[in-house]
Amino acid sequence: MYYDMNHMLTDYYYPEAWEIRATEQWPVETDMYLNFYFLGGLPLVSLYLILVSSVYSYAQKNNSLGAWVAALLMLIYMISHLRGSLYNHTDFYLYPYIFIIFFMLRKFPLSTAK
């Protein structure tokens, strides 16, 4: 009946909003508590942030188009996660595409014209 946590919690805590199928956005801490009892989710978030920061630092160091595209896409997905859902189904099929983009465009440097 529910597609994600936002639907369930809106129905439970704000039934008048759910009657018209409106949802409340719940913070990521709620999702971490419900799925991992909060403390279990902290290592997962830490690993994800380390991965994003390492791709970003690689992009800064090598200045390749593929690394910058991968770093920016991962940053956008991180913001999406922090908006209210750690379990984002798009990640399962988009991260392989990000890796393919990175791999195909890694040899193309961005110009450093001064």
C-alpha cells in the first residue's frame, strides 16, 4: 500500500493529508532510526560520504571530465538521500551508469585556459 516511508508516516501521523494523497517529507534521521535503529545507519552514511569525497578529490586532482561528471551526479544523489530516503531504488541501476560514464570520459581533461 505504501511506496516509501513518507507515505506510511504521513498516513499514520497526518491522516488528513494522506486522504488527498499528499505526503510529508521526513528527515533522514527518521529513516535511519526505522531501518537501522539510527546507530547502525551511521557507518553506512559515513561510507557513502567517504566514497563521494574520494571521487570528488580524484576529480580535483586529475581534472578529467568523467570524474567531474561522476562527482556531480553522486553529489546530487547524496542530496536526494539527505532529503528523506536512504533507500533510493534509483541507485541500484544508476551507479553502474555513473561508473560507465566515468570510465568512458576519464581520459578527457577539462581545459585549464588562463
